[in-house]
Amino acid sequence: MAVLQAGAAGGGGRLIVVGAGVAGMRTVVEMRRLGYAGGITLIGTERHRTYDRPQLSKAVLGGEADSATIAVDWDGLAADLRLGETAGVLYGTADGAGVETAGGRRYDGDAVVIATGAVANRLPGAPHHVLRTLDDTLGMRARFRPGLRVVIVGASWTGAEAATAAVRAGCEVTVVHRGAEPLAAIAGDEVGAYCRGWYEQAGVALRLGRVAERVEPAGLLLAGGEVLPADAVLVATGASPAVGWLRGSPVALGDGVLVDEGLRTGLATVYAVGDCAAFVSRRYGTRIRVDHWDTAMNGPAVAAANLLGGDEVYDPVPYFWSEQFGRSLHWVGRREAWHRPVWRGGPQDEAWGVCWFSGEYLAAFLGVNRGRDALQARRLIQAGASLDQERAADPSVPLKKAAR
């Protein structure tokens, strides 16, 4: 059943989109593409117009760009932009929904799409840096100088990218990671052990198996009492869904806003998309939340279609990428501890990859300087194709040619 009507204009309906990041912007774009002519209000906490968040820890932090704003024809989209306003309360019934901001402004609508994204995790103690917003990134970059002692907490995607930029700026960089190896949480210890060498080659001091407890004025306090001296501390330990404002609201929360496979909450007039949405995946038989650009870009097409009466299913193969220490990394799929790794080339090569198999089926893939492999791996996983593992291990054979 349609919540909103395509072609509805004037008093024919109003959609409230909360969150002006990529997921919120894409919701507006998709609604207009599908013919919705009713009113749209887009509420965003930041005063910046929508920008490309993955570029923050890459081009922006590295000094190659000062902004990552996405070119959007807001006038053509006829959206009422309300930037610099923070959502405070969601209210809704089976017939309508709306939002009251922290400042007390009320926006009534026929439907609400929650696209509030995620907020960076922090440590207790003294002020420190994170990389989640444009202002965060510009603030960190402004401090870079030769000899600056930077301690980064986290050796996953963002932490490695930040270390790359800091080293290039001449900073003295130490990375603290609670895991046994970099990227071990996603790729396992064996693969992570090879990534460790990248830090050593770049001149980064890597402290593995150490837990950061709090930030002190003099530096970072580790469990056990050691303090790492620092002029600047950057915490890059991931992000948590920005759903605190929804506590006590009519929608169910867990690791994000709980939605079904069509991105609907339990309330017919409220949907959730992007980093804050924990959706039911048919492919994986569980509820998942994917905090990456690809989800923010593509999930809104499903939500928009269903708001207008469709019955679309959102069930992607997770995909994300990173640029660290002169290497391009691409990840697709989901790896479980029991999946069998098959190396595609070796880490001694400039370009290599690892395929993880569930039986004869490809489950996940990590490519280092093998972007084409990653695109093919994603298609193979989506298709549920079985692969010849000997051919998959041969880097001279296109990965798609390993399909049986």
C-alpha cells in the first residue's frame, strides 16, 4: 500500500527526510525520479550541503581537496532544506508522521525517512579528534605539521587512511590497535599480518594488542598504565548509529533502526535508510547494518519505491574500499571464521587478493590493487555462482572466468 502518491502536488502529501548526508539526499533524488511531486523537507544537523564522506579521510585529510560537496540541483529537486537543525523527537501514527527538532520546531508530514547516519566513537577524557564530518577532518588537517606527534587509535580502514595522510604531512605517527593484526576483525589474522608490514614501511609505529582507555592532556593512556605522549590523539574505532534521539519513539531500535527487507519500520509511515538502518537480509538470513557509502547510495531507491506503493527488497552484497599507504583496497561480501581462504596471488606481489569460500561458493573477497576483481567478485556473489577454486587462485585468470 502506498504511503505517498506519485504525482501528488500541493496538498497531496509531504515527506520529511531526517539527515542531509548521502542517504538523505539520495532519498530526495529517488522520490523525484519516481514521479513524486509532493512536498519534501530535508533536515540536517550540519550546515554543509551533502558531501562525499569517504573522501574526508582520503583527499580532504591528505590536503588534495578542501571540500567533498556533491553537485546536486537542489532547486530542481524543490526540496525545503533545513540545515543546521537537529532532530529531537519522532512522532507518528498509521496515518502520518513528523519530527520535532531539538530547537522546538515541528515538521508535520505524511511519512518520515530516517537517514541520520552514524556518529564516531570516542574515548573518555581530554578533547581529541575523530573523522566523521567535514569540520572534524579540516580541524585535524589544520594541526598537521612536520614533527607533530600523532597517536591514532584503530588500525582498520579509517585509522590506516589517517595514518597515511599524517605520515605524508611529516608527522610522527603511532597507531594503537587492540587486535592482534590490522584489519583482523574483517579479514582475519593471516591477512592482517601481511598488512602490518605496510605500517613499518611507512615509518608508522604500530602497537598491536593494546587497549586505549582514555585521552589524557599529555597523550593516550593505555590499559596497564602506560601513557603514549601525543600532541594530537585521533580516535578511529568506528561509528555507532545516530539513533539516540529515537529512544522512546514508536520505532524499534537495536543496532540502529530496526527495519524489514523493504526498509520499513514497524510503523507504516516511517522508513530508515543508510548507516542507521539495521535491515533484514534474505541473502544472509539475519539482520545486518552496513556503515558504508554504498548502502547510503543504493538503499534509498528501495525505500522510495516502497513509499510509493512498491514491494522492493534491499539485499546488497556489502562493498567498501580504502586507500592506504599507496594501495587501493576493495572488500565485498561477508566473511565468517569458518570460510576457507584462497589466495589470489600473494602479498609479495604489487596486486593480490583473497577469496573466502563457503563450500564451492564465493562468500567474500579482499583485493589489494585489484579493483576489477572486486567488481567481478561482487557480481559472482550476487549471482550465487559456484567457482573453480584452482582457477580463482590464478591471478592471470579473470575472476569471472572461474565461475562454473
